[in-house]
Amino acid sequence: MSEKVMTPEEFKNQILALQDMYESPGIFYEEADNLMSTLLESLGYGEGIKLKFSIMERNEMRDEVLKFIGDFAGYDKLPEYNWEVIRKKFRAGYCYYFAHMLRNAFERGEVCWAAPFSHVVWVDTDGTPYDIEGEYKGEAFYFIPEGTIELSYELGLTKTSMAEFKHIGHDYHSTKEDLIDLMKSYCKGNGIEYDKRVEKYLKG
């Protein structure tokens, strides 16, 4: 008996159904996972393929992190003035420490520079970046791990160190050229094409 092949129209309908499930309340996450497996099989990836994170797992991780951030900042409990003070403190100045707070709280993921901006985020193991505002929605080109930056600095490959984000005992600030060198080094080491458009965001 020949295996039924999904037509382009059927595939399109399945994708639309998957999108609806993904955007619906958690009751549909398991169904979306099953549909994703069906689509993968139709594309020839074989039965029983294991995604690194299922849709349900990703959403559970995301909800857990967002709840922690909301509780910490008091977005649902404190007057707007109070939580705006907290948001500004960790969004413009002490983002490095909030990223480490998330890293320590969930014991996973990486603290990363949201290049090329003066901002640090925590990137969860599913690739989602977060800061005090919740899921990071900025225009960062690259999320360069703190460990990568520090190793490059210690080896003398770049002049940029995460110490610049700590606000204590560090009076050196990277030049535009220093930051470009770091991003190029990161891209080269990870097989990523360097995007020159990133340079327009850097001050000379």
C-alpha cells in the first residue's frame, strides 16, 4: 500500500491550523505538537523525530520566565510609577545584573550582549532572549555570550570586556572599531555572515 502524500493545499491548511493552535490558549499545545510531527513526517524527516523543544515545552518555559519577571517588577501589582522605576533601572543601566538574576534563577541559558546596543539580555536554552520588559523585542543583530566575550578579551583577540556593563572600577569604554572587531570575531567563529548594516548603530 503506497504512502499518502500531502498535497500543497493540504500542507498549507495544516500550517494555518498549526498557527491557530500555537496562538491559542495552552489547551492546544499538545495538539500542535502532534501536528508538527505530522508535518515533519510529510517532509520526509521520518517518524519519531525529536525536536529540541516541543511547542508545549517552549510555551511552558516562556510562561515560567514571564511570570518571574512580572512578579519581580510588579507589573500587575504595583502602581505604574513604581514598576516604571524598576523597569528603567534594569533597562537602562543595570541590565547586566538582571540578566544574571535570570540566569541564576533558572540555572540555564546564557547572559549575552545584544549587539550592537549597550544592552545585556539573558538568552534561554530555546533561543528566546529576555530582559526586564519580558521577551526582548529589540533590533539586536547578534546575541554574543558573555563567556565568548571574556575569552576573546583574555586571549587578547578583542579589547571589549563585559566589565563595561558592571558600573564598578572600569574606566575603559570600547571604541566603535573594538565593537566591530568583536562582532566580526564572533561571526567568523560561528560561521555567521557579518552584516555591515550593524555598524550604522555604533557611534564613531
